[in-house]
Amino acid sequence: MSTKNLIISKATELFLTIGFKSVTMDDIAKQIGLSKKTLYIHFQNKTALIEEATFGLFNKISVGIDKICEQSINPIQELYDVKRFVMSHMKNERMSPQFQLKKYYPEIHDRLWKNQFDKMYLCIHNSIQKGIETGLFRDSIDPDFTARLYFNGMMGIRDERIFPPKTFSLPYLENSFLEYHLRALVTDDGMIILQDYISNNQIQHEN
């Protein structure tokens, strides 16, 4: 791994676990074992590093989501696979880092939010269309409305003001919301697949 990629990798991890404002260039340099001067050789300032870290992670996740959608067996398993893949790259990130990004780096936050919405909207919209075409989702569903609602819900469950971490773990919230979403969409045939998937994969809903 190149020095620049090493910096981005460690910075991304620290930003997601501690926060974009809380982490300093000194913190990143110490974690990697480099001088701060070396960091500034690759990045003009912390804002430049944050931008590359956030959009680099977004692009990596987007590529992974595309591969999952291309290889999916059905839209029910597809959404669970996408959720699992995204969570594996987000370090159980809740809303605190997002709040810091929005407050201190609003231009990066707004561009990232737009990219996230566009990607998730397309993913869910296509999933619903496939579900309707295969008879697993009800044909009365409005894909446009539902895709927007799903994105809003997935962002909302990360809000620590509404779902305190001491009460709700992120895996519990993710699994519960996805099941809530799918139960509102499935036909009888879809419900059989959903229940089998939950049972066979031992998906837990304990806090």
C-alpha cells in the first residue's frame, strides 16, 4: 500500500470512529507512525484529506453495491447483502461523525449526502422493480416514494438523539428497519422467502 493510500485508510477509520472535527492531523500521523510533514506532502490540508477519505469510501462502497446487485438471487437477499456490505465498511458509524461533517465541512457533507441519496435511491428503486416483476413485492407499491422513504429511514436510525446507543445497537436498528421495510412490500410468496432468509441466517433482533 502506498503512503498516500495508507494515510487515507487510517484517516477514514479515525474519522468514522472519533469524528471529522475531533481527529487532528497529529492524531493521524501518530497512528501511522509518520511525521505530520509527510501528511502535508500528500494533502494540502485536513479538508483535502477529509474530502478524499469520504469520497474514496463512498466510491468503494458504490462499486461493491453494484456487484451485489448484479449477482443477486432475489431482491430480498439483495437488500440484506447490501446492508451487510455497507455496515462492514462503516465501522458501526452512527450520526456523531455525520454531525461534525455537516457542521464543520458543510460543502463536503452536502455533496456526499447527494451522492449517497442518488446511489441508495437507485438501488432501492431497482430492487422494488425487480421484486414487483418477480411477484415477490406487491404491484401497488410506488417505487419512487418507497425508495425515498427507505433512504430517510436508514439515515434516521443513525440519529443518536432518537435511538440512543445505550439502548439500541446499530446492528439491531439495521436489521429491524430492513425487516420492517420488506414486510411492508412482500407478497405471500415474498414473505416465505423473507422468513426463510431470516431463519436460515439467524438474524437477531436483540439490542
